[in-house]
Amino acid sequence: MNAYKMIAGLLVFSILTTAGVSAQTGMGVGWIKGQVVEEGTGQPIAGANVIYLAEAKFSRGVVTDEKGNFLTAHVDQGMVLGVVIKAEGFYDLSKEVIVGDGATEVLFELINTDKYKEELEKKMAASVQKSRTFRIEYRDAMEIFGLIKSISCARSASRELQTITGMGTEESLSNLGELIKQYDTPLQQVWLEVLLIKATGNGGGKPEYPAEIKSIVSKLNSLFKFGRYTIIGRANAMGLEGATLSFSGRIENDPEAMVENPFMVQTRLGAAGDVIKLEGLKVMITMPRNEIATSINVKNGETVILGASRGKSSEDALITVVTAKIME
């Protein structure tokens, strides 16, 4: 009886001593409250084997429930546990967890082996370099190649075969095909008209002009300070962009000019969106001899003043204007 009392007393003393030490150090206990799921989908993985161990101290295991959840045993706060998770159809996962005071919640995501292999095969297939040739239907293959070679996988072009060849992955070749489509559009028909306008004074009266040049009269007045504007020559023609257009007109409605006095117009047509490019534009008048040479961009449907030359007197001038339209 005395021996029993002695052992009981020692146990009570030990418990009280341990409690006293924990109270003095502030050391708590904690555990891992984990969940195991599939990476990418978040689907719980039931029946996964969870092994957790503290180096040189212990190694234990637990199995996840139907929702992928598990709890470890209680350990000292601050302990580092190595956690290894194994599940059929998934790659093993190892992670170190520092246990806090109370429950430390951790999400463990396992990689599905079949899905990983499938994604890996797709990536390998996507990285394979291949060659593809694209047929150019409307435009000049060399011109398109010059525009895209620095920003794509295009490698060569042939004007004779009207083709562009690219080298790259399936994705880069697909992007090249879309880029080529943006440039290889049907050629547009451009209508071009050149007017010769005689400008004279009208004694300071109200400006006089034909209705068709109304949109540029204010610009004419700001540049030349004349009061009367008369169209004395007209020439127009149509052509496909990319072509060189040459046509002629006659000086008319001017009693001081010869009826058989032609003027010539020549330019290379281009188009980009709603902008018409007139490259190497020349307007050549035979008598009085005059020539305008320039390259300009004209918005679709816009009338532009090219220039002016002195007339037969200091009180008049010959003004050249051009209108360009893309025909639908």
C-alpha cells in the first residue's frame, strides 16, 4: 500500500513538473490538418498514403478519407515534419511543414501521371520544327515577304511561283498563315482625277468657284488669295493598286489656251486601308510648259492641292489638284 502511494505520488509529481515546464517555456502542441487533391482540377484524392516523420524521432502514417482529408498526431509546436504522399495514378509528393500552435492547414496537390504525360507529348509535338509553303493569291509574294520576314518565321519567297515558305513550330506556322492573309487581299481598283484650276482675281467680290471644288476653296483662299476659280482641264482614269497608271487630259474652257493642248499624268498606285498611295506622281503640262513631280498619300475620297504655277500675268495662277477614291 505504501509502495502504491509512492508510485502514484511520483506520477503526479512528474505530470505537475511537465506542466510547469510547458507553462514556463510557453511550448504548445500542434498538428497538420491536410487535404490531398489533384493539381489543376482540385478533385479530392481518397485513399492516399500520408507518411510524416521527424528526423531521428518518429515516422508515422495515415490514409486520406473520401474528401482527401487527414490529420496527424499532436506534436510539439515548431517541429518540422517531412510529409510524403503517395497515391495510385499520381506522382509522389514530398514537402516539409513547420507545425504551428494548434491546427496547421496545408493543401497538397498531386500531379496526375497520365495527364502529365499527355501534356508533355503535346508540348513535344508543338516544339517540332517543320516547313510549310503558302500560296499567294493576289499580291506580289516578294513584297509581302519583305513586310513580314522580320516579324515571323518566313524564310523565303518566290515571285515566279508566288509562294512564301516558313520554318517553325505548328503554332508559329499557323500565325504566319494568318499574317499572310492580312496582306494577301484582292487588289483594289483606284479612281484618280486631276483637275487644272485657273485662279484669278474678281475685284474683291464674293469667291466664285464650281461646286465640285467647294471642299478645298477655303484652303485655296488661304494659300493663294484669289477670288475666282475655274476648272480649265480635267483628266481621270482607273487602275489596280500596284500598277503604273498613265493617262492624259486637255486644257478646256480657257480662251487663252490652245484647244489641242494636252497634259499628262503618271503615277504608281498603292493602297493601305483607307489611304491611297500615289508614288512618283507626275503632272506634265505641254503649254505653258509646267511639271509637278511628287509622291503623296491621299485619304480615300479626299481632294489634295498639289501645287500652283504663275499664269500669263501676275494676277492669275494655274493650280493642280488631285482626287483619289477606292472603288467598291
